[in-house]
Amino acid sequence: MVDRQGGSWDEALVELDGLVRRGEIEAVANWCIDRGLAELAAHRRQLGPWGSAVVEEARAASINADDANVHELSYYCGSAAALVVVACARSAGGAAEALDGNGVFGRSLWDDQRVREAAVQTLGALRPRWLPALADRLTRNSWDQQWELGWALVTAGLSDKPTDPAYLEQMAMQIGPIAQSLRADPGLIDDVWRIFEGDGPGRFWSAGPASPDSEPAAYQRGWPVEDRYWSTALVTLSADGTIDRDDLIDRTLAALRRNDSWAVLQWFTLLLDELELSAAEHAARAAKFASLLAAPNPQVVGLAQPICGSMLQDGALRPDDVLPYADAPFFQPTKVVALAQLRILNSVGTDEAWRNEAAVCLGPALAHPRADVQEAALTVLERWWPDLSSPTQATLTDQAQGLAPSHLRRWQALTGANSSETGVPKNRETPTTSSSTIGTNDTAGWEPPASPEVPPPLDDDGFVLALAAMLEGTAQPMQVERALEAALQACRHPLEYRQQLVAPLAESSARRDPWTLGQLGRWAVACIESLAGQATQPIGPYEPATLMTDLLHETLQEIVSGASRPWTAMPDGGDGRIQPDGRQRSAEGGPSERLVRLLRSDHERTALRLSDVEWAPKPDHHAPIYTCSLDAELRGHTFDGGHDDLISYLSMPTTWSLRPQDIAWALTLTPHHLETALINTAVVICELCDNEPSMFRPPLLTLVLERLARPDQQPGDLAPLITALGLNAKPAATRLAAVDAVVSLIKTQRLTTTEISSSGARLGNELFKLERVARALQDLLGHDPAIARDLAIAVLTDCPKARGAHAIATILCDAQELAGPVPLPASLVELAAEKGRTKLHTELRRAIASASKSD
């Protein structure tokens, strides 16, 4: 074959091979241009593999050689070969694939300016149709050398500049020298303003050029400081007139008003510091700084508050510029921000002309979630109240409905309102209950959860729907029971009928990932395959042998064998219990099924008893451990193993492959012995206290607490400890379940507040975090203030010096206002009498004073 230069193609290829192996990158570029796009495409099948092989040879040569000259030659050799592969690529994806890789001798194939210029020259002359797509792809690539090649194609006019956020992010991370590049291409400044306006993720501002400690490799090239960091580059450019300084300041302030993470917004605060605004520049933008008080981010609000306070004192900021935004910080949960805003409003209110407007802005502080913020607002309003107008007083009275109960009487004294107007009950009689006797009063005000009923037997359609629910993870426990029963009954049908029955589910179930289904979902897949006459897969080959897994295996074996028989472990009630009627002594079913019948009918807890249960923190990872001995009389059931094995057999497996429906059903297998489900899952429970539930952490603790809230559920030995951990949990749903359990357990006299508190105190502050317990007690305050009061007293008695005890003391003061005070234990009285001005001491003294007033 003859090429268009007059020689044979083989001769041309020999010439190319020589140029490449000598690393003559410019000559290789000219060779590709001379051949043209059509000829390169015609020999793509030969040039592509050859070029890739040469790149690998060059890479291997650079690794095995010690001579610097060999490394340099290998680099240019590999780059030249890669350029040939790119030139003959069929698509942008093929070209990008040739650009990928680790380079030669630790350098990207496009790290050198000569190589990039040769690539731009080649692609600019050939103009493949996919060139714009390649440039767009490279300019959104996080690998800096590839980005520089893509940017070189854009600046050469071979492609339009991308407009998406990914390009902006990479531009901000990779371009350089920064100041030099912005001077050379003013169009880049428009891209910078887009990032100021929030067009793009923006996280690179703080992760890259703004922080010397996290400087990316692209900036470690010996450039001057102004070219190395975006903040210094922009300040420098604003100083020499390339960028308008006023515009830069205004855009920075506008960026700070965005609803973005502090990791992003912090960069703009650093830029503002480097700009070093003068007093005149602050004064010219007084209203803009005041608007930052309404910024969504509390750190930005905290940045603006001292500036606004200083300008108010100097007269550079007018009160009418501040007041439109002055109430916004009180909607932030941060205490520091709220107290700083109180000081600003106190300053504004010193002028009687602005006092009413400042007092109205103080209104949201009366409903702030922090009681000490409410107290500080009350202190200000007590001074202003006589001078406030009637409309302002009426507005504040409406907002005072959110005051903490412990502050309501102070508000009543300030306004002269009666107790019904402030929400404090009239003619309250002090209850006689205390933390040691709580649980002996009646159950008024608490409604036990309704007991679910056992659904009727399933017909064929209901059976298919139950299997679908198990596959989707939405099956209810009693629906699972009926599905087990229906599956054992379905075996009596002919194979053709069974295939037709499960046909709607067969195809979709076969495509599902078994490890995302949970045990019941995997059982449903195996059941469908078995009924259809297919070879079934094991439902959990790597899971430990437990009562739940063995029971599912037993029923599946019956289905595979085709035996049709009754399901003898069907509960009589929706909680999983079987009334004692002799069924537990039946010989029907496998050993696990017989054990389930026994445990479900063990109302008197005589078949299985635990003793000497202990839960103590383990120092290495703060996970509780159990030590227990078992006194078991398993009538009619033989278990091969010792007592410890039996405990493991009855416990909930800790495998991550469980789903909520698996746990909810498993808890019905031992309805009288919930504590056995928790014996070997201490680590999982502790993880749940600090993490939101996920597919790796099913809501075991929440589901157990929901069962404990049932009025007829026997609590077991671990109930106080589990309840205490629930009050301490990070997920709100778990804490709410614990609150329901506390109300139920105490109202029905199954536990006392002392038992719950002492169990939590044994765990120590690493596992029993009082800040979280206070949040739970705040919810409990709305259910039953008396229980909240007594539990707060018990926790303070057991953990008087623990971190967060002051928050419990605040709840105690609020509960006393709602439920009436009771005498505090002597230890707390002595603690309050100590010489100290901490929040804990202050709140305890307030609680004691409240009790003395009631006397």
C-alpha cells in the first residue's frame, strides 16, 4: 500500500517508529498532520495497538532504569506514541482512554508544555469531529495535566468553553499561575464571578488554593504567592486594577448570604480578611453587613455581629438598617449567636425612639430553644416593659407562649397576667410522688398501643402479595407467619399450578441481589424457586446458626420436599404469643419450630430464665459486654450445646444483612424473652446510639423499645439498660421510642425512674450522654411532666458531675413548673450549696427555690 507521501505505508510506519522511539514529539506531530485524518483512520487498527504497546514499553523502561537521560527519553517516547493513538481515535471516549494512565516515570503523558503544544497542533490541523467533546471532557477532569491539555484546546479556539459546574470546579483547582492567567484571559474572571454567585459546588475554594495547608500539587511549582492562591491572587488583581475592588467586596458579601456549608463560606471570610476593608468601606456597606444578620449560616451571622455592633457604636450604621434583620439570629439554634444579637438590640433599645421596634425583634428570643437565651431576653424586657406601647406588649405576650415553663412565672410577674394566660395551670396541687415512688400512680393520660391482630389465612392472591411484601421489605410480622403457613399448604398443589401461582414474582426475584433482601427476602426468593420446581439457593449460608435462621431453613426444607402440613407455631395474637394449650408439647414440626412454640407460650417465664445479667463498659471501644448464667428447662426440646451456645442461638444475629422486617418478625419468636434478642448484640446497639439507622445498622434498638412500650410486655432484666440507651440515642426516632417506653414502663409499674437512671449511670458518660438524655426528657416533658421531673432528679442524683448535667437541671426546673416541685435528695441540695457559679449550680438553686416557694 502506498501512502500519499509517495512511499509505502510500511516505510511510513518505520519512519514513525523511529521518530517515536527517539522522542521527537514535534516531528511525530508533523507526521500525523501530513498523513491526514482519513489515512490515519484507515490504519486505526494497526496504529492503535502499536501505539499502546510502545507506551507500555516506555513505562517499563523508565521504571527499570536509573539513568535520568533514559527516563527523559522514555517520557517523550511514551508521549509521542500516545499522541499517535489520540490522532487516530474513533471517538472522544477512545481518545480519552488513550490519555488515561499513570504516565511515564511518575509524570503524566501531557505534563510537558512541548507535548501539549504538539497535541494542540496535531488536533487543530486534523480537526476530528469529536474534538469539542474531548475538550469538554478534559476540562471537567480532576487530573490536572489532562485538564491543562483540555484548557489548551479551548484557548486555541478548537472548542467552546464549557459552562457546567464541573468545569468551574476544575478551573478553580487547576488553572495557574492564577493572577497571570486572569490577566491574560479576562474571560476567566466571568467564570470566577459565577462561582461567587453559587454556580457550582464551591467546595474547592476551601480545599485548595485558599489554604496553604491543603495546597494541591498543581500549586506547588514555585509560583509567587499571588499566583498560588485564589485569595491572594484576587486581592492582588484588585489592587492593580485588573478587578474592580468595590465589585470584589460586594460579591464577597453577597456570597456570604448564600445557604451553603461553612466549609465553602469560610473561604469568603478569609478573602474578606485579606481585603482589609477600611472604616470608610465598612460604612459604605453598612446595610449589606446588616443583611448578613439574616444569613442562613450561623457562623456568618457571628462574623457580622461584632462588625454591626461596632458600626452602631460609631454611628456608621443606623438602627433602621439593622432592625429589618435583627430578629433573624433568634431563629438560629446557636446560643452564642442569639446572646450576641441580644446585646445588639439592647444597644439599639437604649434610644427610646427605637425601643418598641427593638422589643418586637426580641420576641422570637422568648421562644428560643435555649432557656438561658429566653432568660436573657426576659432580663432586657423587664427594664423596657413600662416604656413599651400596648401593641408591642400584646405582640410580645403572644410570642411568650413559647417560654420554658420555668420562666412563665417570671413573665407573669412582669406582665401581671394570670396563670391561664401564660400557660401555667391554676391551683396546682403539689404531687406526692417522688423519684423513688413514681410508678405507683394511675395510668391516666397514657394510652397503650393497640395490639395488632393476626390476619386471616391467606388465599392464593394474598400469598403472592405476602411474598412480594417480603421481597420489598414491607411485610408485617403476622403477614410473615401467614406466608409460612400458606407456603407449607401450597405444596399440595401440582407443579404446574404452583408455577403459575408464583410466575408474577419469579422473574423479578431472580434478578435481585440476595444480600440486599434480608433473611426474609432471601427466604421468599428460595420459596418462589422451590414452588416453581427450580433449584433453590441457600437463604444465608454465611450467617450464624440462630433460632430465626434455623426456623427459616426448616420450613424451606419442608417446601422443597413437597410436604404439605399445618404451621404449628402460628401465634394466637399479633404480638407473637401462643396461649398455653398444650401445643408446646406437640411432636409436630422440626426442632426449631417446636422451640418457637414453647417460647411463644412461656407466659410464666418458667421454660427459660436468665440470671446474673450484667452489662459493663469495655474500655477499648466502650462497647458493653454481657456475663450471665442460664437456668433453662426446655420441656420437650433437646438442644445440642451448652448454655452459652443456647444464648447465642436465641440472640439476634449481628450480621449487617438483616432488615427491619427481619428484626420485627424475629422479636415475635421470643415474645416473653426480649432480653435474649439483645444478649449478643451489644456492639450493634451502641453503634445505633451514635449513628442513624441504615442498611448496615437496622433499627434493632427502636423496635425493641416499641415492644417494651406495650403494657403487657414483660420487661426482662435488661429493660432498664435498654431504655436508658434509648434515651441517649442520637436518632430522634429511637429517642421518641424510648420516651414512649419510659411512660409505659413507669405508668404500668414495671420499672422505676431510679432503675432506668442507675442503669444508664453504670455506662459512664461515653455511652450515657446527658446532652442527648436532656433532649429526650424535653419530649417526655410534653407527655408527663411528673415522670420527666422524677427521672431528671434520678439522673442528677446518679450523675451529678457528668458532662451535660446542667441541661438535665434545666429540664428539672421546667418540669417543676408543670408538675409541681418535690423535695430534692440531700446530695443535690449539698451540690447546690457549693460555692460555684456554673450553670448546674444555678439551675439546682432555682429548683430548690421553686420547691421552697411551694411550701
